[in-house]
Amino acid sequence: MSYTNFTLDIDADGIALVTWNSPDRSMNVFTEEVMRELNAIVDKVAGDPAIKGAVITSGKDTFSGGADITLLQRMLTSFATDKVRDVEKATRALFDSAGIMTGLFRKLETCGKPWVSAINGTCMGGAFEMSLACHGRVAADSDKVKMALPEVKIGIFPGAGGTQRVPRLTDQQQALQMLTFGQTLSPQKAKAMGLIHEIAEPAKLIETAKAMIRNGLKPVAPWDEKGFKLPGGPIYSAAGANLWPPAIAILRRETHGNYPAAAAILKCVYEGLLVPFDTALRIEQRYFTEIMQSKEAAAMIRSLFVSLQELNKGARRPAGVPDTRFKKIGILGAGFMGAGIAYVTAKAGIPVVLLDRDVEAAAKGKAHSDSLISDQVKKGRARPEEKDKLLSLITPTADYADLAGCDLVVEAVFEDSAVKRNATEQAEAVLKSSAIFASNTSTIPITGLAKNSARPKNFIGIHFFSPVDKMMLVEIILGKKTGDKALATAIDFVRAIKKTPIVVNDTRGFYVNRCVLRYMSEAYKMLIEGVPAPMIENAAKAAGMPVGPLALTDETAIDLAQKIMKQTIRDLGDKAVDPRQMALINTMVDDHGRLGRKNGKGFYDYPAKPAKKKLWPGLKDLYPQLAAEKVDYEELQQRLLVTIALEAARVMEEGIVTDPREADVGSILAFGFAPYTGGALSYIDGIGTKQFLKIAKGLQKKYGAEFKAPKLLIDMAEKGETFYERFDPHAKGDVKQAA
């Protein structure tokens, strides 16, 4: 029998080498066809007396990314359709579908012939679950080899035996840590945990795997052996009593009950370890079926996997524009942002010219890259030769003539229109006519800046977030005259440096900053109302935000908030900023000198390490404090999320963002909008437009016009529409089309 996704070669010792190499895919993933073929191969290995055992490996640089998540989406779509007719029947069908991979791996595990997984690259999700079902596991000694069960990050959990095999191979504490956080393991860490057996030189990987079979590897999993004992001891033991109560409390502290999949993992492990293995698999399958029906799973799969992948692949890139192969990129300004952009560009293997007012300033910017890559080398995440190569790609200079030959120049100079105009004119004087010029401005509209350009069609905004090396989102801003080539080049650049691009039409604050400023503003209102600061910060975290609004203000700097407010008043008039909020920020900056983390004092105090930051006690003296019992804690959470979601809806109404995928993914990657919701627009869709509108009207009545819903939402509520129905992201024409 021939296979499309696998090859099967049997050597003289009777050992089958099963090589997984799906055509037309950059990475192997489990599809229905792959599972059918693997099932047939398991039957072949088990039924052929000439085959002594099998080694499974990948014919690609990576082993496998796991299951094709679009399969899960199709399962959910079928369930949603079928449950209208018969809920019980639809649930049973979902349960059966959820068990297909579980059954396949169990069949492999109990087929009577030894299987060894030879892991030659990234091995994630279902692929690692398959490897755990093999009787032996060998990983190549390479920094390209990473193993993980990361499903919890997209709202589900390892539902093909992962929650049962991991805690039977390693102690329960390490198992829970790995499973509930989607922890990525190196070969060394996986071996120390007992999850793999050997680490081999890459060239000897297959031979090492075959040797395990030749040396008499038993075709029986440890848990199928009589007298099997759990590595960390049973659930009901002294060790179990010390582990489980705090584990449950820690999960609650970290997730605030917002992630059903994480809680399901604890239930699967706890209940599964009390029963025989096959019963445990049924328990896991039931919980998986339950989690698959949750709105959190549907939203997170859509935004954090499907939409994220589509955007990373250039979903918003104009058709018909040739791909850009970057030979040289210029960065104007070697400050913190410019230096960060230079680092990620050089890390992608692209030569960089880093320009500043003098060579010393430019060299200081290059030193930032030296510091970052040196830290990576120190932690074992990069090799010394990688450091040398990266630094060799960065050329510090003060001479604009060195920009000649650049395909793209990114301006990251001081946030001043005159300074930016001067930089634009000097750069364009030496650039080829086809080169693209991008501004990293965070506040100044691109259309206005493009007036400084002799070729506005080639002028675009590329807005990075700080710190550049860690933040995965980049806003690409279209000016009124920006052409398709500029947009395509900007998207190609963002993809080349392994960031996620979203496309935004021009406006003050663009998309992300408009939402973030609403989040901060609502917190200032709460302080002024007398809500204790700890309740504000804790409510934000309980709502699912990774950082409280006051802490976020400190990170971005309170004096920057002051500058933005003052500039807004100058541009739009006194009514554009709440005078009480302006007074609060002025008090913090002018009266108390509290600028944020950068000077060690803001809404928080920042004592010397190892002490942790703590809220400034003086906050309670600024306004009369409400008694905690008089504050509606759940309403605080609601206010913080609703104010952001409303701004996201306004941005869609105005046509600033035209694709709900970008609004959702952008809100999560840029400022961590409650990931379990799927993003700011999915949050509205998940509640239901009518119900959300009712909530917004109630908040408007109590707290003011900030909660006034845009006409778009009112119209959607009347029609019973969701954002993904009204703005179908897969039916877009012109990316600059307004809503």
C-alpha cells in the first residue's frame, strides 16, 4: 500500500522506518487523511510478522505542529448546526469525534510491537501526545527541538491522552506545571522529567531509535504493566495532600476562573489518576467534549490560532504585488525604539543601517542589540556565533548617504513633526525612487507626515510597541495616499521579523492606543470616585487583563500621559479631556514628581530588587475613599472591559479597522485584552450584541458618555448580528474599504 503523507521502509533487521512528510505543507499536522494512513500503518506493523517494531520520524525540519486546528473548528461548526435538531445526538457525535485521535494512539500503544518516536524538530500538541504513546522516545540534541502540549493557550487542553500519560511519566507537580501553562520543553528538560528516554546527535537520531528496538524495547506502556506505581506517589498520599490544595488555589490565583480548559486539566489529572488507564482516557474525552462546547474555546481557537495564522501569513497583503526580498533596511533614530527595531531586523538576518545625530549615539543604539543578544547567549538561548553574526549586520552611522540602496527606511526619531520632516527629507534625498519610507510615530497622523514626502504613495506608518523585542504586534497605518506597494512591503517586513501585522487606516491614536487610553482613563475615573487603588488593579486582573491600568500607566510613563492629554487639549479643545483626570495626572507629575517606573515612583513604588513593586500609599489621600463593601467589584471588571470593547466598536464603525480579526488579535497581542474572550470584538459577540448594548446603556446612565454605544452596535443589535457576520473577514475586497 502506498501512502500520501508517509513512507514506510523496512530494514534488514525488520525495523520499519515511518517517515511523516505531508506534501504541500511546510509543517506536518494531523488531518483526517493523516490519521487514516497512520491507522493503516499501525495495522501493517502489528500484522506483519517480518516487522519487529517501528520508528516514526519527520521528513521535514520540524517533527509536527500537532492537530490541524481547523479540524476542531469544523467539529464545532457541525455541533452548532446539529444541536439545533438534537442536542443529545450532537453531543454524542462531538464526543465520538473527540475520541478518534485518542483511540488511534491507544491502538498504537497496545498493538504488540514496539514503537519509537524519533523527534527531530518542534513537536507540539497531538504530535507529542502520539510520541508519549510510543514505547520509546528519542530527541535530537538541537536547539530546534522543542516539545510542548500548548493547547491550553487556545482554550482547549491535550485531549488525546496527554493529561493521562504525562502525570504517569513524571511527578504530578511538574505535570500540572507543564499542562496548565503549555510549558515548552528542551530535550534536556524533557529527559529530566522522564518524558523522553534518550537524546542523540542529530545525525544519529534514527540509528539511536532503531537501537532501542534491537535492544529489546518492550511493547508495553508502564501503566499497562502489573504493579505500576505513579512516579510522585498516589493522589491520596502525603505528597498528594501537599500538592493538590495549593495547586487548585494557584490555578485560581493565576486564571481567576476565566479559563475552563485549565480547570479541566486539573480535573482530568486528579480523577484520571484514581482509575485504570482506559477509564482515565474516557474521563479525559468527556471533559474535552465539554470544553469544546465552551464559548472560550471557540473564541480563542478563532483568534489565537486561526486568525493569528492568517494574519501572519499576510491575509491583508494586496494581491499582485511581488514579494520583497530585503537587502538592506535603514533605521532613523537609535533611541530605545529605533535600537529595538534594529535588533529584531538583524535577528531576522537583514543588514541594518542605524542612523543617529552622531556616530556615538548610533553606536549606543547598537550596544542595545549587543546587550539583548548577550543575555540570550548567557541563558543558553543563542550561540556565540549567532551573536557575532547579528552584530555584524548592524552598521551605526550619522551619514544619510549610508542609506543608499535601502529597500525600506523606518523613521523612529523624536515625536516631533519638525524633526520627522527633516529626517524624511534627508533620507529621501539618497533613497532610490522605489524605496518605502515608514514612520514609527505613535500619535501623529500618517497623512500629515506624508506631506513631508516627495512620494506619498511610498509613505506608510509602521507602529511598533515597546519593548520591540518582546511585543509581537505591529500596526501598519495607511495614509490617504499610501499605495499597495508600500502596504505590501510593510507587511513583508513585519512578517520577515516574525511579528504579527494588522492594517489600520489613519486616525489620531490609530487603534491600539485609542483602546489603551480608554482603559487607563476608566481607572483614573475610578480613583477620582474614591475606589481604592488595589480594587481597581485586582478587578482588572480578575477580568482577565495581564496588567492593571495603573501599572500600565507607570510602564508607559505618567508624564507621557500628561503630554498626550495636553496635546489633545491643544488640538481638540478643553472638552476633549476630563478636567478631573487632567488634575489627577498633574498632581502625580507636578506636585509629587511621580513619573512612573522610569523614576521609580508612579502609581506604584519601585523598591530595589528583590523587593516587589507596591501601590503608592499616598493614592488613598488624593480622594475620599469608598468603603470596600460599597464598591461593586464585578461592575469594576465590567467597566474596564466594556470601555475598551466600545472603543473597538467605534474604530470599526469609523472604518479605521475593517477586519474583525485584526481588532481581536491586535487587542490581545498589544495590551492583553482578556484572551479568554477572543479579543475586544469577540467579547461583544460572546455576550451577544443585544445584551452588550443593555450593559453599555446601564453603565452610561451611571458613569457617563464614555459608555455611549455607537450607532453601528445599535444597528447590529436590531438585526441580531455579530461582528464576524457583519464584517466577514474572508469576503474582503479592498483593504482600505471603510465599514
